[in-house]
Amino acid sequence: MTSDNDAIPLVESDGLAAATQTHIESLSAAARGRLLRASEVERDLPGSPLAVTVDWVRTFLARPHPDVGRSGPVCPFTPTALALDTIWLTEITDRNPDPARLADVVGKYRDLFFEIEPRNGSVAINKTILIVFPNLGADAAALIDDVQRELKPSFVDLGLMLGEFHSRNESPGLRNPDFRPLRSPVPMVAIRLMVETDLPFLRRHIDEPTVRAAYLRSYLRRLGGTVRRNYFDQAVTALVETERELRGDSHASLPASVRIGTPAIAANDRTVVPAAAPADTAVAAAPEQPATATDAEADNGRVAIVGGGLAGSLLALSLARQGVGVDVYERRPDPRLGGDAGGRSINLGLSKRGIQALTEVGLIDEVMPLSVTMRGRVIHSPDGGTRFQPYGKNGGEVLHSIDRNELNRLLLDHAQRHPQVRLHFDHRLAHVDKDRRELELESNGERVRVRPSWVVGADGAFSRARQEMQRGERADFQQEYLEWGYKELSLSALPDGGSQIELEALHVWPRLHGLFVSHPNRDGSHTLTLFLPFEGPDSFATTTGEAEVKALFDKYFPDLVPLLPNLVDDWMSHPTGSLTTIRTGRWHRDDWIVLVGDACHAVYPFYGQGMNSAFEDCSALMAALARHGQNRAAAFAAYEQSRRPHTDTLAELSKANFVELKQKVKSPWFVARKRLDVALNRFLPKTWLPLYTMIAHTTIPYGDALARAHRQERFLAGSAVGLAGAIGVGAWLWLA
């Protein structure tokens, strides 16, 4: 599964493969408009007006502000747009343009907006064009405001918004009238897609009633069937009131259908109906009691998801958004009520595949503020020295550290609020009757039987759903344990909330006999994970007392000792975990049961792709169901065919990256090879992609990414002299 902005040419032995038509058209549009992505501006144009603008976007719009009146960044969409690199910029250098010329320029970019990537899918909501006018002088504010006022109606009619930004903008914030969110260091206008939360800007009484009515009709025509119920009702009410105002009929009552919030509005021969109920609300409701499953509940078209972890809760939301009723059965108690029910978990690194899946369910803007950006690795040597290795060639190629339990709670909260989802905690799957298509679950000492329309097994590496599905079948299954285990420790924040070590990085202490990895947390602390052999000298088996713990750290990690005053207590109170890889086939049975996530392909955590690949499973399964309509068996087969070869590849990559993390990252040859990869990618960005970039920062299927990396290696080996010369010339030109 490859998104539009991953549709890039592959390296072949005889040259470049043809790019996709979509990508060619997007590049052509960007070239015509002299458009650059934010990452390209930061890389190529430091100090320019465009770079100043990107810096303002990062440091103001993408961050919380005490005056905004709510939690989260000033603009909730901006962190995601930066992560996806979907902010495009251009600079118009005219010094004294007349308003007509300015309007003509902005109008042309309105048309280009629909041609550049991403064009389709939920990620398109994060696309923005910033048209920067650095030379307008004293007239900047008036010119920008006039053009925005003149062109906004035509933009809204097309489902777009046009924002005006300059240093004298007096537009107040929605929640704080003294806040000025549209003040920017460089004058500009911003083009983006209309979203449901734009309603307050479309119903303002400073606009003439005819203009306001046109705005509201466009909002309902384009978004009415997708927005949350409260937004739909507000838009309908505002439109009816505006129409009354135009007729001079201010005392007439609202139609009954509007008063009770269940209207349907005809628009261009299409009926726009409200969403069934809000998928999110401004104030979270307290968790409801789980619905009680009845004995032998009849098939009512609902789907049963076994497992309420990350993949299960995300898939429940995905299905519910398509109008499918879902029952989630989780063997644990509700993790939102009793802390971290799992007892331990390795922090997660959210990357492109996971970001895209969360974007598809509309949650990425709530997830990003819960994360900490990791811009690269900091390698700690035994002598205390450090070396930074960036993840990519620009600020857009980063990972995001997030707590597994916090993310799971967020997903469960949203699933709980959706009217199509019912959550059943303390329900352990006991038996699957495949002939009767019936699940038997244990809850509070009682047996409960249900007959769902179909079933998803999302219950982890030791999946009971998988075991029951494969019982009596000719199924392949392979389980492999790593001879090393892991233990989590904590590196506390400083008293002022700062971090004792660099916050925005993954820290690695690579040793042949042990490996420490550190993920940052928002409060300035770090979650440390020690990987160590189970048996043998200096292993978990031999490190059981205070003296052995201190000796181990003095020998291998002396620079960590002064940072961990509670080391021994932490060691004794935290359990030792094991790591497993699981491969299996088949992933489904007929049209009734299918597996996702660790239930069908658990991997070691060393490539940071376990959660991301599980989330990508959910996207792939939803896409297969959409393609095959009512033929669910064909959809399940197509889903497995599209995923299994690539998750098998991921398993091998994850094992290989274990060796890289504990041995190779400190090798000068390894570092030099990585730098060459980055240099080639910088000079040939559409031609040469490092393997890590393809895995972490694109949605290129894992097997395709590895195959491409092998082709690049062969090309490099066969063209070393010529390529070195080309890079030398390119570097000279770059630095000249």
C-alpha cells in the first residue's frame, strides 16, 4: 500500500522506472507554481523569507500557547502536516502589485492546489499552500486582507479555505478574544481544504447574509454527510436563520426536523444527512459500563473483534466510521480505570505507516500532541562520548515517541463514544465453534456465547483467536524466541521538568554484551529498555542482587550510573520480559474470521515497526473490504496476499536491526555508509532512498523496500568510481 506522496520511481539496473502519472502531474504542478515542500525550504533555503515562515509554523502554529484557550497546538492540523510534509510554499517577490495582480496570483494557486499531492484520501486534509509576499511593505496588511475578502467566496464554493496572515492581523482567537493567532512575521495567504471545525468562520455575522448563506450551503453540500452531529445541526440552524434574515422573517419557528437535529438537505440531487452521532466531543464522557453480551446472541450484522489493544481499537473505529456495528471483547479489565493493566510495555516509535492509519480515522491531530519528536539516534560510547545520527536528510524524516498505554486509552475513548461500538472488558475468548460460527467467552466466571456476522482476531502474539481458528486446520505456524530478554527502567526528569539527556532523540548504548535504548516522554523523563542475554555471564540469570546490578552497570554503562539514583530498586521491581517473532498462514478462514497485527505477524521491536505494521494491517483490510464489496472471502484473501510476504520481510529486517543496534551503529564504516546513503538521497531525492527511509518514512511495502535497497546496493557496487565522481561534482556544486 503506497500513498500518493510515496509514488516515486525505482532504481533499476538500466535506469529509472517510469513514475506514476499522478506523481508526474503533481511535480509538474509544483514546478509551474515554484512550490517547495517545507522540508525542502529548511534544507535548501536557510534564512530566506520562506524559511522564516516555516520556522514560525513549527515554533508557533505547531505548538501549544498559553493564550489559545485550550490544550494542544495553536493549529491542531499543523503538527500532522509537518510530519507528513504536506505544507507547500512559494514566494511572490513583487514589491508594488496592484490588488488585481495579487488576486490573479492567488487564484492560480487555488487551481494548482487540486493538482499537487496528496490529492485523495484522508491525508489530503493536511495539505496546505502558503503564498508568501515578503516585499509588500507598509501596504501588506491592507492588500492581504482585501484579496482574502474578495476571493474567499470562490474558495469556499470549491470546498477550500483562504486564510490571511500578517503582523497586524487583528482577528481574535475563537476561545480568547485577546489572542491573535493570524499574526505572522511575513505576510502570506494560506490555502487548505475546508474541515468541519471551520463552521465558526462561515457563520459569522460580519459577512452579508447572502455571502453567509452561500458559505453554509457549501459547507453542508461538501461536508454534511461526514461532519459530527453537533456541527451538522449548528450549520443547518445557522442556514435556516440566515434564510429567515434574508426574507425578513425573524420570528418564524424552526422546522421540527431542524429542532430535533435530524434534517436532510437536498444538494445537487444528492441527499446530505447528518452523521449518526459525534465520533468525538469537546468534553469526554465518563466511561460507560460495558454492554452485557447475551447468551447465544443471534447474528445481527455486527462484527466481533477479539482484543482491545492498539490494532483492535483502531480497527473498531475504522469499521464504525463505515457504519458497521462492532463488539470488542478484551480479556483485561478496562485499562482506563486501573492504570497500566499490562504491567509493562516498550515505548513506541510512531512513523509514516502508523501516522497514515491514524489520519484515516481522523485521530492524528489528537495523537501528535501526546508524542515527543525523535530527530535521530544519539549513540553513547563506553567512554561517555556521544554522536548524533539523524534519521533522514531533513526535518520531516523523524519518529515520534509515544506511550503505548496512553495511545491505547485514547483509541478506546474514541471507540467508546462511537454509537456503533460496544466495549466488553473482562471477556476472555474460550472457544470458537467454526461450524456454528459462534464464539464462547468467559466473563466473571460465566460462559457467554455470541454469533457475530464475522470475527477479527486482534489479540496479540499469543492469540487465542488464531489458535482456535487454526485448530484442526492445515496451518503453518512458526514461533521464535530471542535469547535476550528486556527490562524497563526509568530516567527521571530534572526538577524543573527538563531532560537529563537530549530529549528529541532515541538514545542507544550499544554493547556486544548488552543494549540500552531510551525513548523520551513528554514530561522530560525517559523510558530505558535494557536488552540482555537470559543466560550466561553478565545476564539476567546472574544479575539478581544489588552487587551484581551495580557491577553490571559499572562495567558496561558507567555514564548512566549517576543518572539513575534508584537503579537497584527499579531493577528489583520491574519484571524481565521476553521477545518473540511469529509467522503463520493462513490469516483467515473463509469469510468469517481474519487476523491482524501481532496475532499473525509478531516481530522483534528493533525496527520500531510493530505498531506501525499492525495499524497498516487495519488500513489494508479496510481497503480490501472496500474493493471486494460483499465478497468478504475474496477481501480476506486479497488482504493476506497483499500483506503476508511483506510482514515476513519485516521479521527478517527486525532481527537484522538488532545486530545493527548493538554492534554496527558504533562502527566508523557503518557511519560512513549511512552518510553516503543520506548524501545520495540528498543529491538524488527521487532516485535513491536509504532502506531505513523507505521503512520508516514511506508506505512502500516492506518487501518492495528491501528489493529496491538490494538493487541500489548492486548499482553502487557496479558504479562506484563513476558515482563517486558524480557525488564529488555534486558536492562541489552544492557548496559553491
